[in-house]
Amino acid sequence: MSEIGRQYQHAKRRCQERYGFEIKRGQYQQLIGMIRNEQGTLVRSDFRVSVWILRFKGRDIKVMYDIEARAITTFLPLDETRGASF
């Protein structure tokens, strides 16, 4: 499995665990498009990863985005502060 495929599978599991819904590949790509078009709130960023709050399915979600790979690596709990510090 490719790096992007592994990141998608991990993110899909975390989305289900933390937000209670399954994310399809098309929705995953939609969220990546929102980040690339800056349609969310940038919480934190460094040279490799950024943390975003996005509005999706009528609610706010927090994701970590790998800038180099152009992929969402995980879904964070909204109240998570530990994952936002690098």
C-alpha cells in the first residue's frame, strides 16, 4: 500500500472513532481541496504539517495535514491541543 493509501486508511479510522462517521475517498479529497483552497481555519503550521479546523457535514472537525504529501494524516478531537504542537 502506498504512503497516501496508508494515510487515508489511518485518517478514515480516526474519523470514525472521533467523529462517528465514515469518510469516503471522495469526501477525503474534498477536505484536502478545502485545505488547499484555505477554506477553513489554520490552527498551526510548520514546514511539514498543518492543523486545520474545517466545517464538514454541518460540524467542525480538526485534521492534521501533511503539506509535503498533500494528505490528511489524521482527524484530531476538537479539544485536542497535544496534536497541534510540533
